Amino acid sequence: MSKGYDLTANQARRIALAAQGFGESRRHEAPGRRHIRKLADRLEVIQIDSVNVLARTHYLPAFSRLGAYDRADLEAEAWGRKRSMFEYWGHEASMLPLDLQPLLRWRMARAAAGDMWTGLSRFGREKAAYIEGVRAEIEKRGPVTGGDFATGPRGAPGWWSWSDGKRALEWLFWAGEITTLTRRNFERVYDITERALPKAVLNQPTPDEPDAIRELVRRSARAMGVATEADLRDYFRLPLAEARQAVAELAEAGELTPVKVQGWGRAAYLVPETKIPRRIGAHALLSPFDNLIWFRDRAERLFDIKVRLEIYTPAHKRSHGYYVLPFLQGETITARVDLKADRQAGVLRVQASHAEPEADGETPGALAVELKRMAGWLGLGEVVVMPKGDLAQRLRQAL
């Protein structure tokens, strides 16, 4: 280790991988709801995204860490009658353990006061009476979908082509007055929060905002293992000044230990008594929205590669493809694959496959095993490798 550093880059990476659930072998032949609950508690937040070219992203972190679980079990934990999670803005739209709900009420209160996306905030000011009418209608009628409020004035093309009714639902959701009761074909079914969530959660006292933010930073630190102030702030998208204050207070109280990580160029923090794993033997395909890599600056520090989401990049400018999953082999990212579930043909298409500098002779075979495992989990009978990318020929041979 270079003089003056507390952790090497490799040690920091192993700590981060273990904290994120990659330090344990996928030893469960049939992971069930208990394993999903445990994983959600470890990660604290699971991002939701609607892109379904492979599988919607909220299904993928559990597969990456647990193996071929039943997606219906995750749906039951998120949207079933005996749920353990709820939906709100955690790190973007997210599934979160229920015990986080009181810790996010400050965000709901800020939203209700107008601290939300600019256009929606303006809508809230201009249409307050209308929004209250929508809330009263839900309270009277019961669960609703956006389709129930799809008529009415619309804005300009794009995001704000939503009807006023759908915008009102989104405002109420941000303000915590309604929440997702369940989903039908991925469409949210909303209800009044007091009816949708367990009373045991709703009856929990509301922490003061500084206390809540400190606890969110604590949880972020445990979920990431080792993290900079920016990492800790980004995990729950916390406000800058408040997060900085929380990190400083936790460090002063000895709840976070400042450390220097070789190559990071900025201070980092550990939870006291964190153990450094001797090795990590992971094999996993990572969603582009996976907690481990969603903050691109952190992903580059951990793995020395630039991870970019190219969904919104014009096709001719993409480096690796449309829906690209990095392949975690052991402790490093050794490849990237652009994947598509061709459900009609019953195949998992590898539209492009690229090797990373850390790839070795075992990479094609290890990646082939993981692709077959994913295809089986998705109910697809075959993996088809297209010729694009410098790893394609070797991957095809391995399959």
C-alpha cells in the first residue's frame, strides 16, 4: 500500500462489493421472499425503471445477488397484501423497506411545500384546488390508476402531455398523500397513504429532518461499505448542505471513520469495525441501474472504467449498445453485453459484447454461464450472440 493511504483500491472495492451483497455465494437453490426481504434491507433502495427490453431493472439486482428467484416473490414484497416495501422517491423512483417511510416524510413535506420538479411545483401552485379535488375523489372512490384521470387539459408534447389528472396524481405521490397500492401490468394503482400502508408504519413518529437525514446517511454508509461524502449524498439523493452536515456530525460522533483510499483523490468514510474481505468471488450481470454502479463517478473509482447509460444516446454514437449490463467477474468488471429478451422468438439476444482490460481467458466461459442462467430465469430457451463487439466470437464459442 502506498504510504499515507488507509486502504488500497482493491481493498475498498472488496468492501463495497461485500456491503452490496456480492460477498456471499449464491447458495440458495430457490431463493424466496425471506431472501428478498433481507436483500432489500441490505440495499435499502431498489430503483424502478420502465424500460423492458430485457427485464425491468427492479427485478435485476436480486437476480444478480441471489440467482434465479421467482419474480412474483419480489412483486409480493413490493405490492402484495403483506408487503415489506413501498414506493417513493429514494434514489429516483424506488422500492424501499417500509421502515424508511418515516425517514422520508421530510421529503414529502418539502414536496407539499413546492420543493419538487419545477413544472410539477408550478402545477401545484396553480391547481391547488383541483389537486385537492382529486385527492377527495380517491378518498371517496378508492384505488385509482392514471387512466382514471387521463382526460382533461394537456400540456405540450413530451412529459407534460400528461393530463391534469395524471399530474395531480404525481403531485400527491411526491407529497406522500397517496402511494402505490399495487401495480397492474406495471401501471401504478394509487390509494390514500393511510389506507395503503400498514398502521404500524404510519403510527411511527416523524423524526426531525436533521435526525432523518443522519439516519439515511448511516444506512447509505452501511449499504456502500466505503463511500465519499458525494456517494453518501447520492444514495438517497439528499440535499447538499444537509448531507454534508450529517456526514460531519456522524464522523465527529465516531459513527463514521474517515479513511484515505488509494487513487480516489478525496476523503472517504467507513462504518467502524468494517472488515476487509480477503477475496470476492462474484459472477453477476449488473443492471445499468444497479446500486453498485448507478453513480457513475463512484463506479469509475471502484472499477476504473467509465459506465455510461446510452439509452438516450443516438444509436450511431453508442459505444457499447442500448441496454448494456457490465459483467462482474470476481472483483472486477471484465465485459459488457448489450442484451435484449426476444420473447417472441424465445431467445436472449446478445446484441453486442465487449471485453474490458481486466478480461482474462476465463471471461468468455464465465459470462456464457451467466447468460444461460439469465435466459433460463427469463423463460428463454437459447442465448444468441450477434457478431458485434470484440468479445463476440469467443463468447459464441464458449456458448
